[in-house]
Amino acid sequence: MPRGYRPIVVGPHLLRWRFEPGVDDSVLTVIGPPGADSRLVVTLHGWRDPWHAITGFTVTDDQLQVHHDATNDPAVVASGFVRAAIDHALALGWDPQGRGVTFPLDHVAGAFQPAPA
């Protein structure tokens, strides 16, 4: 398995995914099974890495609280979100078994949509 990818099974598909948080936008990449080089790439517009959005911190009773101004949707990118992205891409015709295909999706305002060409 390529480094940094986590496995996920959706229907008959054994896939792998990784999430790369960014300063302004972030990217979810899902790759097909070994032997296929199909790729689902979901750009989460406006999803900011909280570490890049730190506005300050406070210490209260020996507890450090870090404050940031990132308001992300979803708050956490985990397997449920990844599954929803895969299901949406499959419904739009993505073939995880395909060869040499990158299937782009956007996630904006809580919804998936095809990325502009």
C-alpha cells in the first residue's frame, strides 16, 4: 500500500485514501486497487488546516487552549466523509478499476459537485 493511505471498502471496491489539509483548500485523494491507476480527487474548498489558522492561545489551570479561525465543513475528514465522496463519485460514473483516469470532484458548502473542466 502506498505510504500515507488508509484502506476503505465501499461495496465490492477495496480502495485507499489520504487527506492533505491545506492553507486555503484541502484535498482528499482516493485510489483504486493495485493494478488500477484510477484516482478520485476531491477538493474541499475553504477547508483550512487549523494549524495554519491559529489566532492565539490561552493557559488556564495548566491547560493550553489553542484558538483558530478555521470553520471547516465537515469539521473532521474521516471514513464517513470519504465513503460519501466515493458513493457520489460512483453515482456520477467514476470507475475505480479504470486506467489512467483522474475523476475530480469539488466539495463546497457541504455538497459534492463535479469539478469544472
